[in-house]
Amino acid sequence: MTDSSFAVMTTVSYTRERATLTGGYSGVGSPTFAGTPVAPVDAETRKRLQLDTPHTLWEVHMQGDPDIKAGDKLVNGTVKYPVKTKEPYTWLPSSDVRVRLILEDLRSP
């Protein structure tokens, strides 16, 4: 089931890069994922998920359960965000499955 109000908020297109056996990352054949714009992660979430990093953390929400996992890189244009964690949840009003991705911005200290 798709929540139309959530679909209005998923205005950004992302692709994924996944680690290869040769030690690099590849985005070849990656589907496009619709998600919310990046938003800062609040202090309570950082503490609850034990995310200790000197870098800025962002969160993105997506509908369903996209083929993205911790260790992948979420790509938006030329910016590549390493995925720290993937947190699926059920939106109770509509029982939709959604996911919150916590991303690390290595461009900032």
C-alpha cells in the first residue's frame, strides 16, 4: 500500500553504490530510489542507536523496504553518503512499511 501524503514528501531521487569484491564501490545496475530530502539526526536518535561519530549524521525516509543496507553508499548527484544503519518501521495509520536510513556526511567534521 502506498501512502499518498508520504509520496508527496519523497521528492529526491537516490541511487546506491555497493562494495565490490575488489575493494571499491559500484553503482552499476542500481535502481533509483525515491526518498525524503536529508534531514539532521536528533540527539535522542544518535544516543538510542549508539551512533558515535565526529561527522554530521543525516536521515532519509523511504517507502517500502528498498535494497539498501548498512555499508552501502546512498548517492544524490555527486554526493555519496555512507549508510550507517537501516531502521525499518511500520507507519501505524496506514500499516505501510517504511525505512529510515541514517547517513554519515564525510564532507564535514
